[in-house]
Amino acid sequence: MDDTTKIKQFIVEEFMPDVPVEDLDSDYDLLTGGVVDSLGLLKVVAWLETEFDIGVDDSELGPESFRTVDAINEFVQKARATSNAD
Amino acid sequence: MTSSLADGFTEHARSRPAAPALIWQAEAISYGELDEMRTSAGADLARLDLPLDRPVGIRAKKSPEAIALVLACLTARRPFLLPSIELASDTLEALFAQAGASRVLTPDLQPDGSVGVQAAEVADDGVCEWPPASTDVSFMLTTSGSTGLPKIVPLAPGAVEHFIAWAAERFDIRPGATVANYAPLNFDLCLLDIWTTLTCGGCVALVDQDRATNGGYLAALLADHEVNVVQAVPMLYRLLIDVAREDGRTFPDVRHVLTTGDKMPASTLQELPGLFPNARFYNIYGCTETNDSLMHELLLNDGEVPANIPIGQPLPDVDARIQTEDGEVVEGDGVGELLVWTPFQTQGYLKSALNDGKFATYPNAAGDDRRYFRTGDIVRRHEDGSITLEGRSDFYVKVRGARVSTQVVEQAIQEHPDVIEVAVVAVPDELAGARLHALVRREPDSKLNSLSLRKHCTSRLARTEMPSSIEIETDPLPKTSTGKIDRKRCLPREQGAQANG
């Protein structure tokens, strides 16, 4: 399973269990849609840290990185690249 | 020209004793028979020899004998408190004590058809607020207060008569007319359904409270007894629509359809002309304190199904005032709290300390001082003068510092064609102050889910108005005994015990 699908699956299970995973477009605005709020954001970050074994610095925790599934995926890839470079 | 309720009833019992007064459990009770029930209840009441300067309490479920007992009290000019029997017994005790009731009366139907009166003592440990400033009182109703003890609302006989005169003329209530009564006996709506009808010689088709959610029973009552006037909360219409969907029936005898008490969903509204092909439709706005205050006639047959139905224009002789939080009058279009003065209204709560902040005197448009009632409803007056409801001032909650009306959110969700009904409740939240939870009932054959509903809401709602959680079901939402959505029972399950909505 690719990372985008994993992220989608987590978002659906956690925030909208009544929705089929395939209904969630990777460019859907999760923040404007109210799917993920500030509390939800913390849950997403905690999951990302465990699932992808990446460290998330609180200071870079802007909501923009979590607006869509695509944005979250991009964030994960970047974080991975950074930790590999270390 | 107004006539007193008891006199009007007596006149019809004398001149047309065989005419039907009530339909109860598919049987007609004539004016003559109901008059005999009233007389027997009155005789039993007189035997109790209760002090004349004190009210009585009536603890009774809707029934012909309960109606006879109310008529007996009206005839004897005895004020009476008629609370909901659904209230907890401690609450009822406290209300009867506050009203200064000498006894609590319950009607007792005898095998020979006469009505006896059982009288219970009132606990005297409560605080008695009787008498009010004006003791010219007939009915004492209670508000459906969501917190604390319900407030007792005394009504003067003149106020009731004034209302009856308006309602009878407006909805053609006279001999030969049949009016359905859906509301429980303690409701202000009964002033129209039951008490106007009995004053004016019409027939009341009584809905049995125990079968108020049985669509088949309700449809049969309306059809079999050729009901002409229906006044009810939207739930009744929803139940009838569901029945009609099965058997294709219509109600051609109904001339006036009144909806009140709750916001009518557009999905229900658009099916009404098919259900009632010969009716006129009205949205009525009122409070227990003021009785009916504003009315809007819906021209549904012309295809008008507005998303937000206006509450209409003030009734004749009614004054409406819209004011901002600072008490500034809103002229023209704008938003503010609605204050009304009606000729039907109470002089104030029985417990006069409760009047502070709820009643306020201002001059009306003609310069006459009026004692306005603050409804607590936030309304918008549009450029064309129509008034729509924005929400209850007490439905406003703070979400992340922003003032949000849960009713605005409900309205937006309700606009989705697959939504039958919705309740949005505020759940206390340590971080946000409150977060919103939406409980939605969708059409059974729709695929509506929380994501498609969010997409629908995105263009309609501010970010702070977007519910944090959405639960979608096909089961009807929890309702109170009066058919309104019971928002306390719409909280997410894990929150039900601790949150107070």
C-alpha cells in the first residue's frame, strides 16, 4: 500500500468512519471541510510519527502542511528525506 | 365582540346539543354529552368546598373528562394550573405549590359517563407566589423551560377571549368545522385547537397522546372525521407524508394547515400541497407568554419552497420590535432580538421576580407604551419587510471564541436534499470551549455520508460553524413528548451523561 492510501485510510478511520476510502480525494481540503480541527491535527501528527517513524518539530507544525492528503504525503516524504540525510 | 369560553360552550350545548363536540377514540361526544360531563365535574368540584380566592391544579392527560374538568373550572371562574403530566413528580409538586393550588384535581370518569373529581393535597414546603398583581386569571400554563423549574404563565380571561375571536375568524372555526388537536392538553396550542373550537361550536378531533407517533392512526383520524384545520409541529406532517407514500392518500377536506413550534424542513414542506390539495398553509410564530404573534402564509401551490421560511408579519393589533444587544431599534433590514406585544399575552410570570429582563416597556409605532416580551429569538428583517428566524439567542455558543448559532448550522445541513432532519448540539470542549456535533437523519435510499455533507456545507458555513463530528442515521431523531427534536438526547453517546447541551 502506498503512503497516500495509508494516510487516506487513517483519516477516514479516525475522522469519518462512515465514508468509503475511495470517496476521499487526495486534494480535498480537510481543514476547510472541518474534517480535521486543531485537536485532530495533533492526532494526525502523533500517528505520522509512529507510522512513518519521523520526528515532527513543533515549530514546523503549521496547518498548511496538513490541509490535504497530498500535503500530508508531501510532508512525510520531506521529513523522510531530512532524516535520511542526517 | 368576544364571548367568554364557558359562555360560548354553554350556548352551543343549549342550542345544538346533538352536534359533535369531540372525537375521541373514533367515537363522537356531543355538546350535550360534554355539557353533562362538565356539570357533573362542576358539582363534584363544588362539594370539595375549596377556597374561591385560590387556584386549583389539574393533573390530567388529554381526555374528554379532562376537558370537562377544565370547562368546569372555567365555568366556576376558578383559576387553574395545567402543567405537563410528563414532568417529574417533584417538579409538579413544586409547580402546584408555587401556584398556591388548594388541591390538585384529577378527573375520574364514572361508569355512567359522569365525571368525578379526585383531589390531592399539595405539599406546602414550596414557595407560594400566588396571588399575582392581577388575580384576573383563568388558565395558568407553563413554559417548556429547558433548565430549572418551568415558569408559570397566568392568562387573563380577556386575553384568551381576544385570541379566540382572532383564531375563529382567521381559520373558519364555527359550527360544522372539525379541528384536529395534536398537542398535549397543557400546550398553548390547545387555545386554538380545543378551546377556540369548543367556544365556537366546532368539533375537536383529539389525538390520543399515546399514539401521537403512529402515522396510520393519525392519517385515519384526519380522513375519517373530515378534519378541516390541522395545527401541529413538523413531525406530524412528516408522519403523514410517510403514510401517504405507502398508500397514496390525500386529505382533501383540510382547508388550513398550520405549522408551528419548530422549523419545517424543506423536504417536508414541498410535499404538503400533494397531501392537502385544498389547503392554505401557514407558518405561525408564538410563545406561551404571548400566544400567536406573527404569521406567514406559504404559497406552496405556486412552487414557493423557501429554504428559510419567514415567520411572517405581526398579527392584527400585535406590535413587533427588533432590537440590537444594546437595545437600539433595528429599522429596515437588519438582525436583532425580536420583542413582541400581543393582545393575547400574559401580564407577566406568576413569580414576578422572573419578569426582570423578560418584559420591557417601549412605545410602539403609534407612540403608545407597550409592555413587550423579549422572545430571546434572533431574527432578520429583510428589505421586503419579511422576518426570518436566525436562531435562539440561547442557541448561540462560543466555538474557538466565535459566536456560532447551532440553528444556522442546522439550517445549512437541512438544505441538503437527502437530509430529513438534523440536530446540531454543542459539546463542551476544553480546548475550543464548545465543539459542534451534528446528528443527521438521511433519506433511507440516499448515499449521504459525512464527507459529502461536509462538501455541501463548505460554501454555506464559516469554518467555526462546521461541525467537528457528524453522525448520520436513518432512524428518526430523538423527540420530546411534544414532537420537538430532543437535543439533549442528540449528543454523541460518550457525552450524553456529562454535557448539558
